[in-house]
Amino acid sequence: MEMHQVRYFLALCEELNFTRAAERCNVAQPSLTRAIKQLEGEFGGALFHRERANTHLSELGRTLRPYLEQVFSRAEQAKREAQEFVRLQKTPLRLGLMCTIAPTYLLDLVAAVRTRHPGIELHIVDAAASELQDRLTAGAIDVAIYALPALAVDERLHHMPLYREQFQIVLEPSHRLAAQNAIRVKDLDGEHYLWRINCEYGAAADAIFDAQHVTGPTVYQSERDDWIMAMAAAGLGYAFMPALSVDHPRVVARPLIDPEIWREVALVTVRGRPHSPGVGALVQEAMRMPWAGKPALAMQAAHTQPAAR
């Protein structure tokens, strides 16, 4: 029994007409008839009763039909999976990375994808979180890693949390607030501010500062975190930064409290959009590796859900 014979049989089951079944299968009618006869010889009996204007399934045909439908469905599924595997040997993957994430925590992910999935052609773009979200929804990139305050409630997007980190205040070691273990929002009233233009939580922080009537002059602004930290080290003012991004040897970082501000970094795709095998491979590697020394938050949640129920 060959798969094209099964396909012809199933087409004839639906059409109950040899001419129409042949047209549907894009073959000559004698070829289809010959294939059906070969099946009947293999199964040991007639599959159809042929009458001048009434072709219909025999009892043997009705018995075999569900089994052959299952065989054909499984074969088609195997073919699709094989095609996806072959496509993965050379699959472009457009990945957006938030420019305010410390690169150290993304190197392992990129290396894992390149090592375990050498057929994936990574095209990486870094940008601010809001720009990445716009590119993602527009289809300009396939997947992104970023954080935004309202990300979890955006119904357009599917997000898989990776890790959380607290925002801190970055200062030169001799600053009057550097001796404190933590810095309250009110402690910053009147202090010189170094503005990270691409900070995705800047608006949320501004609202908190305004609510507590905390003000101070902005003395420097930049899209680059390394320049912001350099200005803090020079004593120009303080910066508001996520903890894992602070890596300058001449600054200190203290947690911001009253209130604390945290960001949740997530792997984000568009909900309901068909994705290439490359996206699946990236998700697999992101869930496999540790983030900030712990399993991805999405994996932790998956492991605790059965116990919660």
C-alpha cells in the first residue's frame, strides 16, 4: 500500500465518482482506477460497488475508511514536521532586545541559540522598550525581550516573564546619601538628576516623585547608560537605574524605597500570530537557562501551579 493510493481512495470516498476524484487528485482517471484496484487486491475484496450512476462504498470500504483516514492524517503530520525541521536548518529570526538590559544577561541566550540551533540566522536589533513593542506588533520583528509597566495587561501580546529586578539610585561614593543602606524617594528632593532617556519606567517614576512633591534639576541626559554612570561617578548627580545594569567601578547603588520600584523583563510575542520554528527554539532556550541566577519566572510559575490548585 502506497500513500498516493490512500489519497485516491479517500478522494473517491468523498466524491463517489471516479472522474471527479481523479480531477481532485490531479491524475488521469485510469491511474486512479488502477490504484483503487491495486488496493482492492491487497485488501482482498472490493472497496467500492461500481454502478452506472451510483458508485458507493462496500462494507469492506466502510470498515477500512477510518483506519486509512488516520494513516493519511498521520503521514501528513509527519511531512509537516519534517518540513519544519528542514526549514529550521536555515531560519531567519528577528529578535529585539531592550537597550536598557545589561548585555551580560543576554549573551548566554544568544550563544545557546547559535550553538544548539545553528540553522537559525539571528538578526538582532536593540532599541527602547516602546519602540520594540511597536516593531513587534507591526511585524517588523518576530520576538522581543523587554519590560514595560503595562505589559502584563496588554491583550495583544503574550509575555513569558524571565526575571525581576529592583530600581536603584546610583551615586558617587562620597555623596551624602551613599552612606544609607536604602534611599527613600523623599531623600532625593532637590538633588541633581541624571536622566536616562530610554528608561521604560521613567514615566511611572515621575508620577511617584510628583505625588510626593519631590523635585530637582535635570543636569544631564543621555540614551547611553554608560555615560549616565560616568556622570554619576564624576559627582554630577544621581541616576535611577535597574540593579543589574549598574557596573561602573566608581559608583555605588542603593535600593529605592518608599515605594520600591521593580521591573519585570519578559520574552514577548504577538498573541495568535503564527510563528516560525525559530521562535520556538528561542523560547525553549530562554526557558532552559537561568536568569539572574534563578530559573525563568515563567518556569517557576509553571512548576507552582499544580500545587496551588
